[in-house]
Amino acid sequence: MAKKAKRKKLIKGTWLRNDLDTLRRLFPNNPTAEVAAKLGRPTDAVKKKASRMGLRKSKKYMKSLGRT
């Protein structure tokens, strides 16, 4: 019987100060999925928290995606 691949456990709930600092630093210039992986949290949770904190992607990052 084949073993199932272990999934990395995602954190739920309380955001620690260190997590918030990392989110504030990385979110504007990195893909959201990459930031979520670094924090070990679901992508949707990172999007929601960033939105509640008033964080936005930088103009430079958006331009690199071909968006203005």
C-alpha cells in the first residue's frame, strides 16, 4: 500500500506580530501564493489579512505582470 504524501500543515487563527511583519514586507512585491507558502497559511487567508491591513501590490509589481 502506497503512503499518502504528507501535506504541510497550514496555520489557522491568530496572526503573530512576526507573521504580520513578514506579510507587510513581502506582500507588495511578491505573488500572494508565494507569501502564503512562506507564512504556511492559505492563500485566501493572506489575501483577506492583507486587505484588512490596507496592503496593496506595488505599482512596480503590477507593471511587471503587465497590469497598470
